[in-house]
Amino acid sequence: MIRPDVFTLVNREGRVSEQRYGEWVAVRRDGFVAELVLDRPKAMNAVSSDMARSIAQACAALAGDGSVRAVVLSSTHERAFCVGADLKERNSLSDAELGRQRPLARAAYTGVLELPMPTVAAVHGFALGGGFELALSCDLIVADGTAVVGLPEVSVGVIPGGGGTQLLPRRVGAARAAELIFTARRVPAAEARELGLVDLLVADGEDRAEALALARSIAANSPVGLRAAKRALRVGYGLDLRAGLEVEDAAWRSVAFSGDRAEGVAAFNEKRTPNWPGE
């Protein structure tokens, strides 16, 4: 059932061109790739309560769409991916209101983190605080040379609350994450790539195009295999080797007898492109 604050734009041919979730979040489709677009340009995509609710709604819809094989998280703002929480809104909230807002914020970040298909963030300009946490919630981060990333929350009296204290050390190690979080420093693109804060560094202005190209190459593969591989990677990370191999075995069993496995093996032997059934 479509919620009252979710609406769809249709092009002249009658095909869905864009689905919007509230005022500031859109989902666009290109074949098997979905683009989750942050579109609050007047606030540099600062995440307000309403925007957080919209991100969570869009992620719930994507998670339930079996035809989506990869997702790109992008921004319409020329100079920012996302500058984090809407501090103007936060400044107006009482302690009680801030407490009630917390589940909305968590749902947005968790929504991105728990998408079952591979996700790619396309980052340019500022990706700070909660903005960088949205990127960290993706499996891969593509950044252009204008990107500036960081978790500066302690400089305004809080801590990273969108997964940053847990996701960053998984990328760069505990000591490096501590240095970045404790100093609240902003890291330019070249250093961010060197430290492993982003995965691919591309030419200025090419982050979205390169992220979409990467997502399309991912989406050419088995949707059943992609989701199982992501599940094994996420669940197994941090476990001891024996436990991790059990996670992998369970994921393997979930795909070994699937239609995708049968089609993949047949296509390989017949020297043709697979036509994945997705089941």
C-alpha cells in the first residue's frame, strides 16, 4: 500500500520515471539498478526528521523489491553529498523531542545499512557526520576529487550516532577510527582514499556516473547470489574463522539449489549470457 506521502512521477510513455518519498527523497530506476537520491538542496541534504522518515520509507520499499539488484545512493546538490543531521532543527528541539526523534534517525541509517542488495555511495563535496555515516552504511563508496569526509560530532557535543563508531573501525581499524572521531577532522578526497575511507577515487564530477556504472556491472550477476554474498559478508565479519565459515555455508546452501544457480551453470556451458530468474 502506497503511503500518502509517497508519490510517483510518470513520463509521457506511461512508464514510472521517479518515485518520491516526501519532499526530499527520490528513487529512480535504470533496469535492475535503483538510485536512492538525496534531494534537499537548500539545506545541503541535512537530514531532518521528515527527511529521515522518507529515507527509511524508500529503503523499506527497495528492500522489498526483488527486481532491484543494486542501489546507488546519490545527491542532487552540487557541493555536498550530505552534511549530516539538521542542526537547525536539532537546536529547536526540547530534550523530550530529541528523544522522540532518535528512532526516526536510526531508522534512516539502518534502512540503508540493511538493504539486502549491494549498495554504492556516490560522494562529492561534503559528506560529514550523518552524511558520511550514510555513505559508510553502503558496501562501496565512490568519491570524486571534491569530496571531504569526516565524523565531526564531538565538536558539537555529541558522538556519531548513525553507525559511525561501529562502521568506521571496520573500514580502517580501531586506532585510525579513534583518531578521526576524537579529532573531528575533515579528510580531503586523496587522503580519504589513502586511508580507506572511500574505495574508488574518480575525476571531479564523475562520482555518480562511475557509481552507476559499477552498480550496473554488479547487477549483471545473479540477484540470488548477490544477496547471499552480501549476507555472508555482513554476518560473518568479526566472527572467528570457524563461525564465519558456517555463515558462508548457510549462505551457499541458500543459493546452491536455486533457479539462478541452475541458469548460471547452464549459461556458462552454453556460452551465453545468463537470464537470471531471481529465485
